[in-house]
Amino acid sequence: MTRLLDRLPHEHPREATSTTPPPARTVLVATDGTLSSRAAVERGLSMAQELDARVTFVSAYRPPWAALGKPYYQRSLSKRLAVAREALTEARAAADAFGADADYEIVEGRPARAIARLAAARDVDLVVVGSRGLTNPAAALCGSVSRSVVGRSDRAVLVAKDGRRSKSRTLRFLAA
């Protein structure tokens, strides 16, 4: 039986190195201004720094129900856009503090679908989302954007936790 070392060449010929730089990497960070999305912003910025990547912040919102009528629809839309703008303003401040190169986008639609769609359209390398820390029953009732992004996206997804204990764990502990 031949040993692996006997089969390896002793001299490694130098291969020609390419002079073209590697393609730029991009990290997509989803934010809605909540504590869990702030954790995603911080983790996304640190990952971008480690990967020497550009950051794209996205805030996604569900469109209001059109049947509300024009004045109610417009008021609801304005509120949702204001929340998205505020979340991106906070993300911009964090990116400036990090010295990161970032751009920002607001997208309309179901958040998980919109985030996954934008990740594919921008050909990002990593998607970072926050987690509310819901347990399975709570996530099933309320829905989990982070879980849905993981299931829908064809990109690598990092789910960042904010370090707080979930309310359901605390309630279970108090009930025991």
C-alpha cells in the first residue's frame, strides 16, 4: 500500500496568479429598527469588516390594505415608510461609526420574500437578519421573518440574536 506522501509531488510548480482582483463581496443586512434588527446591524457590519465587503441595508414593509380607502391607505403607508426610514437612519449612523461603505434600500412586500428577492437581485454573499427569539409555538402563531428568509433565500443567511432572553422562556420559568 502506497503512502499518501509518496504519491504527492515533492516540488509544487508555481501557478500563474491572476492580476484581476476578486469580485467585491456584499453583505445584505435587514433592519426594521427593533432590538433584534439592531443586533443584525451590528453583526452585519462586523461580518462585512471581516470579509472586506460592502454593506447594503434594507428595510422591508408590508403594503397597507388598499380597501382602507385613499386617506387611510395614505396615512398607513406614510407611517410604514417613516418607520423604514428611521431604521435606515439608525443603520446609516452605525455604518458611519464603523467606517463602512454602505447603501440603503426600502422595499415593499412581505418582508421575508422582499429580502430574499433583493438578495438574489443584488447577488449578495451573505444576508443578516435579526431574531426575536420566539419559540416554535410563538413563531408559528406570529410568523418568523428570519426563519422564512432562511427557507426562501438561496444565499447564506446569518440570524443574529440580541442576547435577551425570550419572553416565552421567562414565562415558562415563572410558571414552574
